[in-house]
Amino acid sequence: MKSFKIITKRASDRHGGTEALGKMLTSPKSAKTIKGIPDDRWLSALTKCVFQAGFNWKIIEDKWDRFEEVFAGFSINRWLMMSDDDLDQLLTTEGIVKNYAKIRSVSANAHYLKDLIDEHGSIGHYFSTWKLKDYSSNLQNMQKKSSRLGGKTGQVFLRRMGIDTLVFTKDVIKSLSREGILSNKMPSSKKDWAKLQQALDTWHQQSGYSLNEISQILALSIE
């Protein structure tokens, strides 16, 4: 595994130098900002990511105002009370994508988010406490307890909400494979996750970069 200084130089050489590379990077939101995000916006953003997974993102984006209307503004309390009849009715509603498995996931994720509210006071408060050193365990826990947030979907959701996260794009996976961290695939075993976390901890200590920046530099270092 190379030092992050070497990986960063490779990325900067490919993209016009250190200053140009810096302008390409994005940073996570502050803990205060994350904490202030209303609970319903978490369910809305999560649901959008689920519906966009494996689908044309623009089509979902163009329909999103209708989703907000039909899905009761993503009120978590309303979704906790959704019956099978309510879900079946959504399959006949015009203006949304009628995928039953994804529609059912909204109810499952409302229950997941309600558990976070009950335990931490708000969803934003929970995610605002995430630390880089716990990234692998936090991500695995979210994937285990939520619905359809496996693969890249959960990471896209976190990035959109401003949480510091890696996104396992093809180039990020290639870069992690090049450094001997993964073997051309997302982490799947305890050993994979532990090795990934160790690498992220080391690279953060070397560079001071957030996971957002580490993720982007890894991707930008690929030829």
C-alpha cells in the first residue's frame, strides 16, 4: 500500500496539478448541519437513492415532486402506519415508478429510521456522530438494518446527505485493488472490511483528508 502522498501526486499529475485537483474535491457537511436535517428529508433522500439504483436517475429526478406528493411527504409516522392495502394502491397511482419491492422498502426504512429517532433523538443526531474510525462498522450496520441500501446505494445516500463517506465506484475499487486493499470488488468479508478500515485510518493520518476526499483522489488517480 502506497502512502497517500504518492496516490495524491498521481491524481494531481493526471488532472493539472495540486491546485486543479483541490478544486475537484468536495468536503462533507459539518456535524451541526447534518444534525439539523429534518427526519422526513432522510427518508425522502434514502428513497430516491433506492429508486434510482439500477434505473435512469433523471427519470426519477423528474418525477420526484410527484413522489413527494404521493408518498405523503415521506412522513415517517405516516409510513409506520402503511398497510398492505396502502402499498397496493400505490401500484395503481400515476406519476411514480411502480416497483413493488422498492415501494415496500420505504415502509421498512421508515421503521429503521424510527429506531434511530427513538435511540438518538433524531436521525440527524445519529449520523452527525459518525467518525471516520468507525466507518466500516457503521456502514455495515446501516446495510444490515435498512432495506436495499447495499452495494453502492447506501454510500450514494450518505454522500448526498453530506456525511463523510467512501463511494465504491469502479475507479475507487480499481484503486483499492491496485493498492492491495481489495480484489476488484467491494468488501464482503470481515477481513475485507478490517483491511479497508486500516487503510482509511492510515491515509487519513497521513493526509488529513476526509473520506470524501480520499474516495475522490483514489478515483482520480486511475488512468
